[in-house]
Amino acid sequence: MQDEQYQRGLATRREVMGDEFVDRALGSVTPFTQPIQDHISRAAWGDVWQRDGLDRKTRSLITVAMLTALGKQHELKGHLRGALNNGATPKELQEVLLHAAVYCGIPTAVEAFRTASDVVGSGDI
């Protein structure tokens, strides 16, 4: 069901994650996976990401931290790009990942740094 909340969520999802990322996610939808993609657009992007209280940059940095903690590298890569789209700097991402090393463990943070290097590069920050 693609109601107003879904449409609002899809627009936010595209603004944060980029059209290419969203098109790839939606382009691989099957009848079996359609409900989860609808849920993501409606509940995550159409509800939680619409709330007042945290700006998009802050939400992105929190999301990066949580995906790092969970070790979800594929999703992390997309949300690192999203964080940059939302105004986070490579330096801020570096700090989030370094902070995660203390609370999530060195191996987890090292893996996240590898993933982030693919997104932000290895140059000066």
C-alpha cells in the first residue's frame, strides 16, 4: 500500500540515501520482499525519520553507530553515504567509528573503518 506516509518516506529515503541506492533496493523487489521494502519506506523513512527532535545529520550518525555495532557492513556503506548527504563530514564519521571501537570492540570498528574507507576514501580529512 503506497499511501501518503509511504510517499513521504520514499522521498526522504531518496534524499538521504540517493536515487541510485533506492532504485537498486526497489529494483530487486520480488513479491516476497515487497512487504519489507514497503515497511522500510513507511515505518523507518515515513515515520521515524520524519520526527522532530533530531536533525537528519544526527539521525545519520546514530544510524552509522548502530550499524557498526551490529556489524551490518552492507547497510553501513549505504548509511555512510547518507550521512555525507546529510552534512556529516568524514572527520565526524571517523570519530563515530573510533568511539565505536571503545564500546563495540576493535574488530568491529576495524571492519567499519574498512567499509567507510570505500565511501569516504583514504585522503586527508
